[in-house]
Amino acid sequence: MRGAVMYAPGDVRLEDRPAPEIINPTDAVIKLAATCVCGSDLWDYRGINAVTQPTPMGHEYAGVVQEIGAEVSSVKPGQFVIGSFFASDGTCPNCRAGYESSCVHREFVGGCQAEAVRVPLADGTLVATPAQPGEGAIPSLLALSDVMGTGWWAAVAAEVTPGSVVAVVGDGAVGLCGVIAAREFGAGRIIVMSRHEPRQKLALEFGATDIVTERGDDGSAAIREMTEGVGADAVLECVGTPEAMQQALRSTRPGGNVGFVGVPHGVQVNGEELFYSHAGLRGGPAPVRRFLPDLIARVLDGRIDPGKVFDQTLPLAQVAEAYRAMDERRAIKVLLQP
Amino acid sequence: MRGAVMYAPGDVRLEDRPAPEIINPTDAVIKLAATCVCGSDLWDYRGINAVTQPTPMGHEYAGVVQEIGAEVSSVKPGQFVIGSFFASDGTCPNCRAGYESSCVHREFVGGCQAEAVRVPLADGTLVATPAQPGEGAIPSLLALSDVMGTGWWAAVAAEVTPGSVVAVVGDGAVGLCGVIAAREFGAGRIIVMSRHEPRQKLALEFGATDIVTERGDDGSAAIREMTEGVGADAVLECVGTPEAMQQALRSTRPGGNVGFVGVPHGVQVNGEELFYSHAGLRGGPAPVRRFLPDLIARVLDGRIDPGKVFDQTLPLAQVAEAYRAMDERRAIKVLLQP
């Protein structure tokens, strides 16, 4: 089986790897219909996260069940399924509370930039579509596996409500999916902080009402100017840098909320500043599994089309070029066809 | 008029100060029925906050309106009133959202350890009782001005709901009032972290169900052991130190909330740890004004008795001894009679 392996920053290779097999009776093996490169993969690609050994890459997946372990009962071979990047048992206290990505038995589903992948804890992780989806729905279904699930979680964590004023920090695929979520939640105004014209256009298509091009404290000041001087009700922090977090907190009104979903890199939140901001803060890896049934229905009904974040499609063989295109910001997000 | 002035750490003196007067037409002057020393006054007393000039002390007050400015309409001379330590206009966007302590015109009400005090923005700040309260209700009404309002806010910020498991970090007056709030909110279990027997006893009297004496990570581990391994639903952080914040975050289940109301001193929240904790975090100076009408009714109905946190009463003349008693933890909180 062919799959992508990162050897060092900037060095991603497609190579032959052992085909995935059932190891535990709760596993399933999925033949991938599509996979993709994540913004978070770039942390490794750029050398910000250390790459200490050759690492199979990718954690986003959608495809057809090939084989299941003896204890798997909720999906069967031949079904089209989507799952989260964290496998979850679906039964622990955290899963029952809707925080499947904090499952006490969670396992990261790695090595998805490949032809097939083993998914542990299949019953608690995978959700099948009612029927085989058409080719056109596959990008949007794949997006649910991470970016759309994560954008949705950002809006949930920031407590977006009908009529609220939402600001989105970050114009990557997750931020753009956050716009979709805010629109679906009935936000009254959706302000996207972006300097890149293709991303601005897609944000507006997804339902953004305003674009702010200023950054940092100028960006926060622009948001406050639009909101009676006090800030947005809900701010979606979709980057993970100290600057983005600070911009988000300073753009939030007292009593408002920041949902932060970019994996933090070097972020320290000053307690005193947070105190006097009166902002609420909640983040974490998206509990994608909680949202999957609802989001699959929205995709299949045509109500949301997050697959549009894939502005480039390449065969899996060109995975190295996919990383380069995203690293150089030539692409928002690249879909890979195994 | 006599009032307390801090000259330096450990040096609080009662001295003659000019009697407060109406300066702005929105002011009221209150003759104090009672005042007290706050845990946060000890930050100055202990030299942790700098005392750069002689500073009139105290920000907790309840008493009778003596005089009002020409534009004050909601209270009149002779009425018994309670107000927040932050004066608020009651009309700005933050006040309308219930965050009066972030009022865009907020003013700190200082110098309350005295016979009388000027309260700015009286209409947006003060709440009158329906009639003159009996002597016995005065400690509890005074407590609403800060500690009970702040404990209430901790429970609101931590989103305590009926049946939830609550942990309280800090056994000072605010933490103890947090226990009262959690009980009033219908918490199923209220775990107080305390090593001091008199405070443990008062916590149990206020409605605590469990006492944890371990601190730091041992304390968090004890909480997790009591909660299926995952942590409490709601944690009230009522101290403001890095250790207390860390203990609070590590005691919270994924999806749970920390309400932090101790003014942070040196607290930095690690973004990555907060991310993977899946905990929500909200704090800030309590919007006491939001809660006052409800809390006054609860005190006058006899449903809550936060005045019990005053385990010592002294004449204002002995204010220096009041600070010493609290600094040395001989008293939880000292009420001063002007």
C-alpha cells in the first residue's frame, strides 16, 4: 500500500507501507475515498514541531469499510464512513458528556494520507452515511473528519447564538468552516479577519458579512469599532499562535466567548488580562464524533458545502506537491485522491 | 470623619479625613452601617501589591443614604442601600449585558473603611432594601457588596447547574460564599478544598458535602477519584494564585468550567494545557450589581446567611487589629462598626 511519510521538515515522501490490518477486535480497516493535508501537518513540515522519526502522515479520512474486527457491530464492510482524527470508545464518561476527543481510551488516527487506514474503536468512532454518496459529496464529507468538525466546534465553544456578532480569527480551512458554522447557528454578523483575496471571497460565499484586514491590536480595535466599542459576542480563534489568541481575546466583549481550536503553540494566557476581559475561553481538539450525524445530514441535504475549502485536488502520488502548495499558501487545502 | 488609610505594608491607621461630599450630580453619600476588610486588601497589606502613597482603604459597604446629587432618582436619603465595589452607569452596552463591573464608565468605590463614603453613579450602582433591615441582617447585607456577590459570580461563571459536582478552591470568605451559591443552584455535590477546621465547619454548615485536604496535584487527583476519574463539572477558583488556578484546571472534567474570581497575581495559563483540558474558563471582577436584587431578597427571606463569614466584629477604631487578625488567619473576615 502507498502512503505518505514525513522524514524531516520539508521532506514528505510517498512510499510502500504495510497494508493496514485488523489488530484489535474493535478495529475497522477503511479503503480511503479521499484524504487531505491539514494546516496542523504544516507545524511538522515547517519544523515547528519536531519530527524525530519517519512518520506516516494524515489524520483526515472518509471511505469504504473494507474489514471489521469481531467485536465491531455499528458499521459493516461496504459502508461509506467518516470518523474523527481521535478514535473514541463512545462509552466513557467523557464520551457520554460529548467530549469524545477526550475519551479516556482515545487514540490518534494517523497515517491517513494513504490508500487505506486502520481505525481503532470503530463502533465509537465511525459514522456511516445512509447510502453510498455521489462523487460530488465526497469532498464535503471528507471535510467533516476534521476542518468542518473543528470549525463547528469553534462556534459551539464560542457559544454562537442566533443574532450574535461573530468574529473569526484565521482564514484557513478551519476558520472558513467556522464561518459556515456561524451562519448555520444564525449569527447576525460574521466578521472575518483576512488579508488574502481568494479566502475573503470564499468567506463571503460561506456567509461572512464583513472582512477586517487589520491584524493584532488594530484588528481588535476594528472589531470593537463595529460593536459599540465593546467587542464581538463570539470569537473563533482558528490559528493557535500567541498573536491570534491575543487578538481574539481583545476582540471579545465582556461576557462574550472565545472558542479556540488551533492547537496552541507557545500560547500563554495572562491571567490578569483574561480576568479583566470578562471573556470566556474554551477550546480543545474538536469532539468531531458528537457533530458527525448532524453534519453528515447537512452535507447530504445540500445545506452546507465545506468541500469548497479544497481549492486543489491532486493524486496521492503528488503528496509532496500538496504540502508545498499549502506551505506556500498557493492552496487553502489540498484534497488527495488515493 | 474617621477612615482607614494604608501607609505601607502592615501599616494601616485610622485618621481624620475630609467628610465625603457630592461632587457629581450622579453621586450619593452613604453613612455606613457596617464595612469590613477584604482578602484582596491583604495583597497590599502583605506588600504583594505596591502601596505607593497613603491610600484610603476598603471597598465593601452597606448603609443609609445621607445625601444625593441632583440627577439621582433611584434612591433617596434615609434608604438603606448596598452597592458594588465598582460603580456602574447601568446603561452602557456592558451594563446592559449584565457585566456592570466592566461598565465603560466604571469607578472603583474606595475608602469604605470609614464612617461615610461617596458612591458615584448612584442610580446604576446602589440597590435599596424594601425597608430598614433589622440589626441582625446587616452582616449578610454587607457581605453582598463583595464576597457573597463574588462567590455567586464564581458559581455563575462556572455554570453550576442542578445536580452538578462542584469543587471549590479556596476556603476564604469568597470560597465559603461560593459554597452557599452552589447549594442555592442545586449542586448535587459540593467539595471544598480546605485544611482549616473552622473554615471546614462553616463550609459544611453552608452546604458542602465533602472536604478535601490535599493540595496541588494531590488535591486534583482526589477530586478526580471522586468523579469517575474525570473531574468536577464546575470548579470555583477563589484565590488568584498560579497554584490555585492550576489546581482548579486540573480538577475540572472535559466540558466542565472553571469560574475564577480571585484577582490573579502572576497567573499564566498554559494554552496547550488549557486546550487539552477541554475546560471552559471565565472570570473577572464580579458583576455584583446584576445579582443584588436577587441576593437581597434571599437574605431578607432568610434563605442565605453569608454574614456568618464574619467571625469577628470590631469597632472601626480597631481597623489595624482587623488587618492583623486576617493576615494571621485568626479571623476569616472581620466586620467593622463605624
